[in-house]
Amino acid sequence: MAFLAIESATDVCSVAVIRHSETLFECTIDAPRRHAEMLAPLISDSLAALDASGGEHLRAVCVSGGPGSYTGLRIGVSSAKGVCFARGVPLVAVPTLHTFALTATAPEPRDGTRNEATSDVPSTILSLLHARADEWYGCVLRKDSNDESGGSLQELVESRVATIDEWLAVLDAIDQPTGASVMVTTPHSGRERLEPHRAQFLSRGIADVAAQPSALAVAHLGAAMASLDRYSSVETYEPAYLRAFVARTPKGSIFDRLSF
């Protein structure tokens, strides 16, 4: 059985197809505000690769379900639903923050480097994504050190919006197993915003590791969820935005210079 996966919750546009542990297709592009342009051709190419692999049956479409970019999530989820209807397969909505935890704890990150901080997979992971100003989407997870698929990810604190100080207070309140290590992870695009807090991480012995948004992580987590029949409704599913959408006019917009 094969799985198509879509990641569009951040500036990254990523599509992958896996069959068991084999990657049939993967393409990840850093394309801010270009998801509507880039995603459909990538999905088309991925399905062509799947069909050319010998007619492997598509079991489900896995999509990064938020939190994240409002527009990116809408495009990704709508595209995923379109494939589900066209191919008659179910939808798996994968929590975006869980995928960051999986990529950050991978023994060999996708960019070819190796994070020494992940040589021993931490038992507790604070997965973050910048929301607005000093607020961050986040959740706290625990992961089995022998698990590479992410199937053992346990959510200790569900996804919510909070400041870094509030998230550190949450970590301080969690009982850690003896010898356990702790990690904070966020995509490359948000790491500069964490700079003022790195001394706080260091003083607590928290490793700070970058996570790369990846459709492969969505695919592997989605496959694990599908094995437990954790599907979402193709007709009614909505992304986990966590906060209301706020419309803004672009900087330098002509509407700033007109009176009505």
C-alpha cells in the first residue's frame, strides 16, 4: 500500500509518496506564498510516479493538518481532499507539530548533516512554530528512542498558543524519567526568533535542534495513524488553525493611499 503526503503548513511546499518504507517520490521547495502555484504540479508528478511504479494501490492521502499558515493549510487540505475524492481513498490529517518532532529526532536529517544533539533521541520534545509577535504554536511530545516511524509519539500537552516563557513553565512542570533529555525544535524559518531565549534553554539543559518541514514525515506519521484507523472525514475536516484568521492589506498597498 502507498501513501501520498502533502506538507504546506509553513513556507515549505512538500509532496511525497511512500510504499512501505520505500520513497517513490519526494520534492520539497521553499516557496513562500507560492503554494497555490507549486502544489498541484507536485501532486500530479507524485501520482504519475506512483502509477509508473507498477500500479501500487493508494491507501490514503496524508496532509499536514496544522497549526500553521492559514492560507497554506487551506490550499494543502483542499488539494488533499481533491485527490481523496478523485481516487476514492480516505484522508489522514497529521498534526504539523508532530512532524517537526519526527524530523528533528531523525538520526540522519534530510539535509545531509547530522545533529549531535539527536544521537540519543530525547524522551521529551517541545515542538514549536512561530504564530505572531511573541506567541508560538506548540505541543509537548514524548518519543520512544527506538522508534523511527513516529508511531510511538505521545502527546503530553496538546497543541495551543503560548509565549516561550509559558512553554518553559509547562516543561518545568512535567515529570521527566530518570536520565531523560529534553529538546526544543522549530523550523529554520523561526530559529532567529528563538535567539533571545537560548540562554534559558541552556540553563535547563534543553537541546535546541532545527526541524525541516517534510512531506516524508507527514507520510510516515500518516501511515502509522492509518494502521490505527485514525482517519478524518473528507467531507467535513478543517485544519487546526488554533487562532482566528486576521486579514491584513499588504504593505504599500494602493488601498493605503486611497480614500473612500
